[in-house]
Amino acid sequence: MSGKPTYEERLLSPEWDPHWGDETRAVRAGQIRSQEQEHSEALYLTSSFVFKSAQEAAQRFAGDLPGNIYSRFTNPTVSMFERRLAALEGGERAVATASGMAAIVAVGMATLKAGDHVVCSQSVFGTTTTIFEKYFARFGVSVDFVPLTQLDAWSGAIRPETRMLFVETPSNPLCEVGDIRALADLAHAHEALLVVDNCFCTPVLQKPLQLGADLVVHSATKFLDGQGRCVGGAVVGNDKALMEEVFGVLRSGGLTLSPFNAWVFVKGLELLPLRMRAHCENAEAVAHWLRAQDWVEKVFYPGLEDHPGHALARRQQKGFGGMVAFRVKGGRDEAWRFIDHCGWFSITANLGDTKTTITHPATTTHGRLSDEVKAQAGITENLIRLCVGLESQEDIIGQLERAASHLK
């Protein structure tokens, strides 16, 4: 016997060194080569897989023999994305999903039941609020929303039936920073899970599992892809039983990431460390420039020293991210006028793109929230969200200057 691993063994074993840096993991971790020995990751566009015998088929379906069965829940290209993302997050396993929202739904379905209670930060993505407040509520799950940065509020909202603390940090769109380690300690003291949406930092800038989080969710549509090409998501964790529950929801519920999208994300991850450094550099330059303008009421960026979360962000992040929010002086009319004169900026609610994107949160990403909830979350009519891309800093600032000239 040669002692070489079989294809099935290679499929399930993490082929990466824990001593690798993020740059190496992003390029090398998790690749599965076929018998053709292709250098670039292969794209397996197939709905099903063929078995060598009826007995092998039965063993695969029974779980006695590892390997692919059906692309709703097993596909080599999707597995490569899962393994690579898990390696970057420092997690044991990732489960890929059809979207970032599908990842959140999968976590809720895997961990919550009627009568359970969730404590969630106020400043999460608007659709996340809708999922908890409207749809999970239909199945008997209750939720309280608390200010992200007020630990006493989190503690005060916990009940005996609380099973989950859900946090998005940095927040969307005000870039507030939550203390992941403190929230993990609080959750575990009450036998609850801490789930962290790590969409805006990515594992390159922040590793919530190392800070005590139980599960990490991603919208791969954003920075993980990096070029706005595909929609997808993922859940990452270390607890084998917990991740098996998440996988069970995917297997039965069909919240499935397509192999093509998974392949795009695999290639997107290769340049993630380089892209995130460039996003951070550009965003920090833009934030400092905005703060010096007399037509700007306030700038929200954790890289600014006067940001309330600056010190915490320095401790738990490797960079401050690519998202900047700011309030222009005035109201909705001024905000819309500014956005409409930003030239080649992309007016879109998506973010995490190489292209700079701009949007008005109060009427787009958070537009379905009530006025009361928007006020609590700081989503004002004069607030603009800017996700700073990879164009030159001078050109980005030049566009901002030209748009500002229309406010006078």
C-alpha cells in the first residue's frame, strides 16, 4: 500500500498548515484536485454524482462512506470555498449558503425553537431585523434589540429563555464597534450562543471565533467576492455538533450555494488580504478628508481617533475596514443631491466592491424599518454610506469634491 490518501479522504481533510499566514491560506487552503491535476480550482457543474455500485450509493446516503451525493449539499467546488473560508476564519468547518441572509436563516433554524429569545444589536442590516422581528416571530421566537456598544443593555435584555446573542460589528452603516470577547463571555454565562456577522471586516481584519464567538456568518456577496459578481453566504464554527445542525438545515432546506458562485468566491478569496488592505488605506484617507469639510456634519469611521470605538477596533481588528458613513448638513434633499452628483460612483446598496459604491440608507438598505427603529439606530435622512473602492485616493476625493460643490 502506498499510504496515499484516497480522493474521498482528501475531500474531507483540511489541506492547510495552521502556521500559514492569511495570504497563503487565501491562495492555497482547501483546494481539491481531480485526477486531471488541474492547477486552478475546478468548477464542478453537476447536479448529482455517480456511484460505483448500489452498495456504495447506500453507504453514501447512510453516511457510512464520505463523498459526494447531490449538489444541494455536497459539491467539490462548494467544498473548496467552505474549506478555504474556514481556514481563514480559524474555524473547523464552514457551510456555504445561497446568500448572507440564507446563512442567518440557517443559523436560526438550526439553533432556535418556539419559546426561545434572541438579543440582537439595533444596528444590524435592515433585512436581518426583518428576519428576526417578523419571520422568526411567526414560529414563536422573540427578539429584543439593544444598542451595540452598551454592554449593560445586553445584560439587562437577557432572559432565562435567551438562546442567542446576535451582533454585527462593525455595524451597518454607522461603523459602531461591539466588544466580541465581552459579548461572548456574557452569552456563555447565560448558556447562550454568540453569533457574529463578520461581513464588513472579513477574516482578514477580524476573527470572531478567536475572540469567543460560537458562529460567524458572512454575506460572501460583499468583500469575499470583491467584485459584485455573485450572491452567496456562509456560516463558520468550531463546534462539530452545532455545525452539523447548520448543515442539516442546508441539506434538507436547500439554502444551497451554486457551484459556479462558489468557484467565483474561491477565486475572490485569493486576493482578499491584498484587497482589504487597499480598502482600509483608501477609506481612512477619505474619512480624514471628509472630517475636514465644512459641509459635513459628522463622519463615522473607526479609524478616526475620535470615533467611540477606535480603541476597541485597534484591539480586535487588524484594520478599520472600507466603509465610511457621514452626514451632510441638511436633510434628505441634500443627501440625495450629493449622491446624484457623485459622477462615476455606483449608486447601489451592495458594498465590498473594487468600485466605490454610495447609497442613502434611510430609503434603501434600512428603508423598510419604522421611523422609530431608524431613529434608534441613528439612520437619519442626511446620512450617506460610502463603501470606498480601489480607485486612486485622489480620484475618489475628487468626485466627493465635485459632488459637494452642488450643496452650496
